[in-house]
Amino acid sequence: MDLSAFFSTSLLQNAAVLTVILAFVSYLATFLSARMLARRKDKLELVNRRLNEFYGPLYVASRAGNIAYRSLLKKQGKTQSYPILDSEMKEWMLWVTTIFMPLNDVREKIIIEKAYLVVEEQMPICLLDFVTHVVGYKAVLSKWAEDDFSERRSTIGWPPEFDVYVERSYAALKAEQTRLLHGVPGRLWRRFFPRKVK
């Protein structure tokens, strides 16, 4: 009995089996990697849409509105706009009609038309409160157009948590965007090859 024929046949069979196993493992790794990359790409696209179409413009308009409001208060030497004195009414109307309401209109439009980009499952109450605040100012502006200055502010107050929500959400999405852009490979590189701080 020739054992060399047995071993060479068995070796060829083992090599064939090993080749099939390696090919399958390689296919599986490629499939899982492609799936992971596609999911990451989809997540990044959603984060980018939320930043570009909702939270980014909302954040910029809110920051601009806050800066303008503080500037008006500083100009008037006040810490809050209420009460609006008769002597301040002309200036108040100018700022409301040319600065605050255009910024409010931008934010209201974003919230109403792009509500599907909100991160939470339910619409945050502060966004709804903001829209109702703006609607209240539209009624005030309509009265002003008819020379009725009996109301000087919206009857629906400014939601204090609105600015906090917008800033927090914007910052969280920017962090998520950075994480997705510089994900696992970047983190692994930084872990194994940390930068030396001088």
C-alpha cells in the first residue's frame, strides 16, 4: 500500500476545503464591511440634512436674534424689554418689524416645513411654543398696521427653553457628524499612535 498517494489526495482535499472556507470568510467580511459602511453613510446623510436644513439655520437665526435683542436692550440701557415705554415704542416697532420678525419668520418656516427632521420622536414642546409665540406677534403687527398700539408684545411669551434646545441639538449633531466622518479608523489610529503633547 502506497501511503504517499493517500497523503497527497488528503492534502489536496484539505487545501480545497481551506480555500473554500477562506473565500467564504473573505466574502462575509466584505459583505459586513460594505453593510456597515452603507449604514454609516446613511446616518451621515441624515445628520447632514438635519444640520443643513433644520438645526443649522435654526441655530444661526436664533444666535442672530439673541445678539440683536441684547444689542437693543444695551442701547436702551435695560435688562429686559418689558415694559415697553411710550418713548421706546417707535424704536421697538422698528426692531420688531425689521429684525426680530424676519428672523422669527425664518425659524417658523423651518420648524413647520422641515419638522420631519426633528431628532426626537415627538415634536418638542419648545418648538411648538415658539411657533405660537410668533403667531401672537403676527396679530400684534396686524394691529400696528391699523394704528392700534394697545398691544406691544405677543400675548404668548418667549419660550425660554427654545434657545437651549436649539443650541444643545446643534452641538449634539455636530459631534455626531464629526464622529461619523472620523469614525473607527481615526479613533483606532489615535489610540495606537497618540499625538505627543508638548
